Amino acid sequence: MSEQIDKFCDDLRVNMTMIDDKLRALKARARGKTNEAENAVRQQMDSIQKKIDKSNATVKAAKAKVAEWAKAQKAAAQNKIAEWKAEGDAKRLQARADMADDYAKAMSAIASSAVDEAAKAALEALLAHYDVAAAKVARAVR
């Protein structure tokens, strides 16, 4: 299980670093060439949106797994788990461990999707700021 947590943390760290690098590059381009940067931002948003769209089914399934885990946790209250341990009921304990693995994987998929959504939101905010800057320039030209 700790391997899965380590993998999740590593994947999340890599994803966040890639997003940060892309945002830094876009900011650098924006300083010099607003139109070019805006196009680059729109392309990046399109790329992220495609990734989000592609992962929708996975996220939906992951959310179902999370709901299943929550339901199973209620059903197998801590006293039942303690009972299974005391009885050495490896079959039920293994089933619970398997469900915990599925839960961890599902949460990882949801978190990854949330990171993509956050990146897209940041890019949308950047585009909104470009619109403000363009409006100020247009007003000054008049």
C-alpha cells in the first residue's frame, strides 16, 4: 500500500511540476507577445480539456469506487474488523484490503483529474487577464 501512496505522490508531483513549467513558459511568452501567448494558452487549454474529457469515464468509475468504499466501511465497522482479526478471518481481511487498494487507486484518479481541472482554471484566469489588458489597450488607442 505504501508503494501505491508513493506512486500517487510521485505522479502528483510530476503532474504539478509539468503544469508549473508550462505556466512559467506561458507567462514568459506573455510578457513579449500577448497574441502569441494567448494562442499558446488556448492550445494548452484545449490539450488539458481533451485530457479531462478522456479521463471522465475513469473519474466516474473512480467516484463509484469511492462511494463503494465508504459504504463498505460503514458495513464493516471497526468492531467487525477487530473481530475478523481475532478470528484470523484472512478471507474477509483480504477482501477489505483489496477494496482499500481500489479506493486508493480511485482517489488517485480523482486527484489527478482535479489537478487537470485546476490547471485549466488557471489558464482560463490568464485568458481573462489578457482580455482586461486588451480592453485597456483598445481604450487607450481610442
